[in-house]
Amino acid sequence: MLADAGLDVVLVDGTLRPATGGGTFETSNPATEEVLGVAADGTAADMDAAIAAARAAFDAGTWAGDAALRARCLRQLRDALVAHGEEMRDLTTAEVGAPAFLTAAAQYDFPVEDLSYWAELAEGYDGWVTDLGEKESFGIVSHRRVHREPAGVVGAITPWNFPHQINFAKVGPALAAGCTAVLKPAPDTPWCASALARIVAEETDIPAGVLNVVTSTDHSLGSQLARDPRVDVVSFTGSTATGRSVMRDAAENLTRVFLELGGKSAFVVLDDADAAAAAGLAAFTAATHAGQGCAITTRLVVPRSMHDEIVEAAAATMGALTAGDPTDPGTICGPLISARQRDRVQGYLDLAVAEGGTFAVGGGRSPRFDRGYFIDPTLVVGLDNSARVAREEIFGPVLVVIAHDGDDDAVAIANDSPYGLSGAVCSGDEDRALAVAARIRTGTLGINGGIWYGADVPFGGYKQSGIGREMGVAGFEEYLETKAIAVAR
């Protein structure tokens, strides 16, 4: 077992070692509140050493110029993660509280397989050189080419909700592009990153310093990483508030940033939709992984004439998806990650009542558990889009129903948000749904249950949901620089 081998280490310059000073911190199971073990509590000295190692590996190593090596190493990593799949899925359910069914999808298996895509791009990307041909200027004929090349050292700062998916979505394209990286994971789920570090060090040929992993409870290490002039790109996923802080830190050296931030996405139902199907899908989505996903659609925007019918159907679905043991294959809604997050979500539910809302189902902590951070899926009705509960990211299993008066009003409500990450439209007329989707200012949209997630699909948001795109060729190119070269003839 990986845990038996020790996950209380950082990975710096190819070496698994304790944190400077030997500090550790506990990681716990959010479903049981039991301590799983300890992780290395990295220090500023560890982060400095990790950045130095990544810089040296990029500047003096062969990684940036050897696409075949990069592809081979990424495939090795994928194969090792597949071989460790059973224990990694168990670890993920235990540390993240992720329902077991999700570990066979976006919580583990999908992002592991996505490493194949990054390996293929490492070798097969066709944008390394673009020939612009010749042009005469000032009597000189020049042959112009545009070259793309690795950006350098990447600082990757990741959250706890889908740790493998987000860790791999940063590490995969960064390494495929020829960059080196320092990964700073969230302190809520350190073992997920520590297990990756151990596999990289012990089961792949990834050269020393190419990938460094520093776990820590010290949030200032993320700021240190973003401020360091040796870092060329900062890739961050998390809250919009923290994203602003990361951007301020990176601005000190005008370091490029990729930011994937918060969301309050709208699930728009049009008046020709199958009400029961739309309501069921919206409720299922909001309850999955206890609503701990930035792209989850948490505003259900419905025709006023169908409001009661849809509320009844959504409440029936959410009522059946009560919070449960994440190790049970039938559980959809597991625990929240921590007591702090549970209390935050409960605070929003109390606010919903203060703002004039009521609960069609749910409304607080699950009565079936005396331990763990469980809140039952909750459907809030009676509010409009001006309510804080309808505007702010809650990150819990909470769905707010908002009535609209036609397609134009539905689009206006969907767009009346500081965020623009994702969304959904349901209609009996595909062309009508597509027309509405075209007017909604978000980075991803699903029509009638369509799933946009995939390694080849760029993901990111408009407005305060972020800057740039992750995944796909666009995500790969976040880790490239552009150089124009002209040769006189």
C-alpha cells in the first residue's frame, strides 16, 4: 500500500524526504472524522528548494527539448497510476470523501486516462513551428517563422474537491509542453498529491526536479510560489477571492497566470422541455459529491408556468439522494470536506431562510450521522436572483430555484452573475436550446444532458470565473511561449 510506504514526505529534486524541520500534519476522513495519518508540513525552505530544482531542471536538463522522453514518462506515470488504481480510489474516497462511483470517473480514472492525451500532444502537437513565408520590408526579403516553446517553470496551486483531476490537468499539459513544475496541493487532501509524488519518484523516469511536490498547512507557500521570479507561469484553481490574491502576487514579476475560479452556473429550463427529466438531472447534478464542484449548476432557472411542477420533481430526486457513506457504491452525495465547510454551507442555508426562502427538501445536517460532515441535498424556493444565496458560490449540495418569464428573461437571469463558468439548457427543440446557449456568457454549456468534460475540451470561465483555459490544445498552449524568427534571404 502507498500509505504503508509513507506519504509524509515532500518531493524535491527527485528525492522523497521529510519537510525541513520534520513537521507533519494530520489528514482526516471527512465521513468519519477519523485521522488517516500524517503528511509532510512543508516550509518556505522546502518551497524555495523545490523552485530552485524546477528552475535547474528546465534550464540545464534535457526535458524541454526531448518530446519522446516526455511522452514516454507520461505514459509510465499513467500505467503506474492504473496499476495502483484500487488503492488510489480507496485513498480518494477516504481522504476526499468522494463517493466511490466518482472515483471510477472524474475523481480518478478519467484524469489518469487523460495522461494519454497529454503524452500524445507531447509528440504530436503540430503548432511548434508555423511557417509564414517570405516578405520584403525595407528592401530585405525575410523568411518568417513562429515558434512555440516551453514557457519554463510552472507553479501549480490546487484545491481539494477533485484533487487528482486538477493535479493531473495541470501537471499533465505542463510536463507534456516541456515545462518543469512545483505542485502545491490543498492541505485538506495532501495524501492524494503525496501518492502522486511517490509514484513519480519510484515508478517513472521523470528526471529529478521536473516535478516537485510540497504539501503544507502554510497557505503563504502558495503566495511564495506565485511571487518567485524564477516561476514563469502560475496555474491556480480555487475560489475567486484566492485567485485575486494569486494574481496580485504574480503581478509583482508580471508572471503569466491561469486562473480557474468560482461559479454559480445556471441550469435553464425552457417551456418546451421535459419538466421531470430536466428537474431530475438538475437535482442529481447539484447533489453529486455534495455539490463540491465549481462547474456544478446550482441555479435552476425555470418557466414560471412550470415552477411548481419542476420543484415537485426536483424535490423528489433530491429527497432520494440523501447524504450517505461514500464507500457505498450507491451514494451520490457524500460528506463535505471539513467541519469548516459544513458550517459555511449551513450558514448559507440559514441565510436562505433570512432572505425569505423555504426548503422544498433538505435544509441542514443529515440526521442519519452523528459523525462526519454531512448535509442533505437541499432545494431552496421562494427567492429571486438578487438573493445572496442565488448569487454567491456555496460549494454544497444546494440548488436554488428561480422563475423566469420566457427565453429572454432566462438568459438575463443566467447572465446576471459575477461568474461565467458553466451552465445547461434543456428544451424540446435543439435549435432553440442552442440559440439560448449562444447568448449565455459562460465557458462551458451542456444541452439536454450533454457532457462537455474531456481531455480535449478546453475548460474555463468568463468574468470572475477565471482567465485562460485548462485541458485541450488551449490548455496545453497555456504552458507555451511564442517566438517569431525572421531570416534574411
